[in-house]
Amino acid sequence: MLLRRLLWLALGIALIAGTLQWLVQQWQAVPIIMAAEQFEGRKAEVAAPAAHGHDHGHEHEAWVPQDGFERQAWTWIANVLLAFGLALLVLSVLGLWVRQRGASMHPLRA
């Protein structure tokens, strides 16, 4: 029962904190990241002709989310998962601290 409440509380905290973090990232970090990616794209175009014609046919590109909704959705999911883990950690430490303090801190048992 206590574990279930702890998980639901952590999930609620994670949804709020992860969404707030995602909003701040959209406002502050994403414009910087997009500008850096454009710069890197131009830099890669200049460096591509210097490959000396060695095409061995095994170019593997890493998966990258598409710009727009897919990229924003994965960023939001990552932020919520990070916030969930941190909320579980903080709530667990808080629970241990309250348990260690015992009845001396309980307002109804004073």
C-alpha cells in the first residue's frame, strides 16, 4: 500500500517537474541546439569532399528523431523519466528519514 502511494506520488511529481523542465528547455535550450546543428551541418558539408573517394559502402547513420513533434515528444519523455527517478530517490530518502526519527516527530503521538 505504501509502495503504491509512493509510486503514484513520484509519478505525479515527475509529470509536473518533467513538463516544466521541458517547457524551459523549449524556451532556452532548443534555439541554441538548433543553431549548433545548423553550424555542424555546414561544417560537415565542407568536410565531405575531403574523403578522398574512399567509399567502402558501410556507412551507418545513427537514428535521430525527426525535427518537430517526434523530437519534442522524446525530449518530454526523457525529462519525465528523469524526474520520476529523482522523485523516487528523494521520496525514499525522506521516508527513511521520517522512519528513523520515529514517533518523536509524529504530531499525533506527542
